[in-house]
Amino acid sequence: MMDAAEEALKRIEIHEAECKLMRQMIEKRLEQGQARFNRIERMLFAMYPFIIACLGAVEYLR
């Protein structure tokens, strides 16, 4: 009976180790996605002055 319990415990420990590794990989991917999102957001905010300047130039040239 103890052999089955020990085997089950061993399998649970292996499963927990695999879950921990997967969780770490997911967190890493989320952090990379966050960094990418931040970069895109900065690019978007950098475009706003250019768009406003273009609109101003169009109004000025009318």
C-alpha cells in the first residue's frame, strides 16, 4: 500500500515541478508582451505631435 502512495506522491511532485516551469515560462512571455506593448504605446504617443503638426500645416496652407 505504501508503494502506491509513494508512487502517487512522486508523480504529484513531478507534476508540481512541471507546473512551476510552465508558470515561469508563461510569466516570462507575459513580461515580454508587456515590454512590447509599452514600446508600441511609446511609438503611438510619439506620432501624436506629428499628426497635430500635419493638421496644423494643412490649415495653414489653405
